[in-house]
Amino acid sequence: MNTLVALCAVGAEKVLGNEIKLLGYKLCGNAPGRVFFNGDDDALFRANLCLRTADRVYLEMARYTAEDFDELFDGVYAVNWQDFFKKDSKVVVDKVRTYKSILSSEHSVQGMVQKAIYKKLGDVWHMSTLPESGDSFDVRVYITEDEVQILLDLSGLPLHKRGYRTDGGVAPLRETTAAIMLQLMLWRRKTPLHDPFCGSGTLPIEACLYAHNVAPGFGRRFALENLPIFNSERAKEIKCAEAEKIRTDVECRITGTDIDPSAIQRARSNAEHACVMAGRALQLIGSDARVERPDFEAIDFKNIKAPYESGLIICNPPYGERLGDEGAARELYTSMASLFEDFKGWEFGIITSHKKFQECIGRYASQLKDLKSGNLDTIFYMYNGTEKNKQPKRNGERHAPRSKFSGSRGGRR
């Protein structure tokens, strides 16, 4: 049995933990931005392939107490690194994090761990110098209250890089963050979903993959696949088993709009790549079925109306950093209040880093969730449709020709 560690946005640990349990693995702890779980050898590949909300998956190589550098070195040296690397592998200690520990210098810890790994490999292989001409692998170190955790990266590129998005535009939403938002809203495929600021289409595309049970990792490779422990035949069997779970017999109403026609072109292209990825997965099991694409159209959010009595509006509207103007962001959020009138009976999930969002939009969310991904602190505002409107209803009606987009009115930008 292996101990694995999945990284996620700080604040999303419970969401990721639920995902891991649904895969059949047992949780064994967590820390901010990390979830620990036990899994068999299949879990090394399957977790990378299937987890939607994880940023990376690591294999725990060692866990022990170290109060000085000798103990740190000995614990790392004791690991059978020769079983995980080839003689030309390059090993990089990419990150060290310490908290309330005697060993507090991250740079010094990094150097000592690197030295211990190469010392062990050199001693086992009787080599004074390793060529480092092959694949590169990352090792991460956490030291919490003197307990050392040594982790080997199994993912390689971050897992939000699904492989379907060739152009994300300006400040695109991470795919893993989009998946977290969908999970926090408890969205189900029968519920209509619309993103009025869809940009490159991340939220509708992630909803599409989720609704059709398409594992998010089908379109890419993982660092694990370059390790000697990787079992390619077993990985193919796992892929086929996950492909069997893809649903093409379900009807979904997933749409996205954006004022920028070029963004819509990117969204359509990315959605096509994602659904082609799903089609190739289906070909593994001899199926020529196809996954229905989300529907995208270039329309200003002010000119759309709800095509159904209920549903979910979920979005990542532009904020100060993206608009380049704090005043423009406030003006946009104030005007977004119209969505609550145009989509009465719908739930809303809106993510932003703007601290005055609720004040601008004039409504206070039923739930708030702090999410920190990378260096960006954001808040996810969840509205269940019963919140009190804090802003006076605007006078006047908008009249314009109907767009081809269901329930929308075009002509105003």
C-alpha cells in the first residue's frame, strides 16, 4: 500500500478529499492545500488520470523526524531511490516548505536532500558522477514541527494542464479551479449551466467533461510514465476501464457567452479539442460515439435572458488585474446585478479576487469560500436564489432583436 499526497487550492481540501473517496481510496490526513490518502499501485496512475480538483499527485517516499541535518540526510539516504530512477535521470528538489521546525532554512534543506539522493544513487551504482542526461524528476520536501515528508512528483506538468486548451487568452481560469467551483455548487448534469463571461471556455468545458464522466487526464502524459516503476500494460487497462464509464447518452444544457468574438473562437476550439480527446478515449474500447460540445456565442451578458426556469450561472468575471482598471471592475460588477433579474430562479457561483464585489453587485452571498491557488487569493460567492437584494431595481426595459442564442437579446454591447 502506498501513501500519496494530492495538492489542491488552499480551501479545496474537502472537495478533493471527497473526490479521492469516490475513487475508492482511504484518506489518511490533510494539511492546507494537501490531502493524504492510501492507495494500491494502480492509484499512482489512476489518481493522475481521474482527479479533477488536484493540482499534483505525489508519492510519499519517506516520513520521519529530523532535528538536525545528519538526521535529515540519513532519512533521505535510507530510501531506495535506485528503484525509481534510471542511471541518466536528473533529480531536482524543486521546493521545500518548513513550519515550526528546527530545520528552518529551506535553501539548506534543499541542498542536503539533493546531496543525500545523489549520494545514495552513486553508492548503489558505483558512480562518482551521474550524467543527468535523461528525464528530469522533481522531489518536494515538507517539514512540519520537525516531521519530514519526502515526496516524489508523479504528475510532471500541473494537472490543470489537461491538454485540450491551446489558447487560454488573458488570465485564464485554471481547469482545476473550475472543477472545484462546479463541485462546490453541487452541480448535476440535468441542471442547465451558463457562463456569461466564458473567455476561453474553461468552465463550460470542465462541466462537459464532468457531465459525461470523462476523466480529465486522457489528453496528456504524466511524469510517472517515465519512471522504471511504471506499468504501461496496467495503465492501458485502467484507461480502458475509465473509458467504459464515459456517458454519451445524456442530455446536457451547457452554454457560454462572452462579449469578445475572439474569445468565443478560442472557447469553441478548446471545446473541440476536449471532446476529441474524449472521442479518442472511447476508441480505446471500440466506440465511435461522440461527446456533445458546449454551445458558445458572442453576446454581451446584458443582452441575455434565462432560457429555462432554473439553472446555474457560474463564472469568473474580469477583475481589476484583468481589466487593467479598478474603476472598470467596479462598474462591471455593479452592472452584473442585472443577471439576478434576468435569471430569476437560478443559482449563482461567482469567483473573484475583488474585495468589494458584494458591495458593487448589491447582493450578499448565502455562502463564501476562500480559495488560494498559486499567488492569487480569491473568494467564491455562492447564491442560492434566496438572498436579499441590496441594490434598488433599475428602471427601464431593454428591447432588442433576439439572438440565435436561446433566450438572449442581441444588439447591445
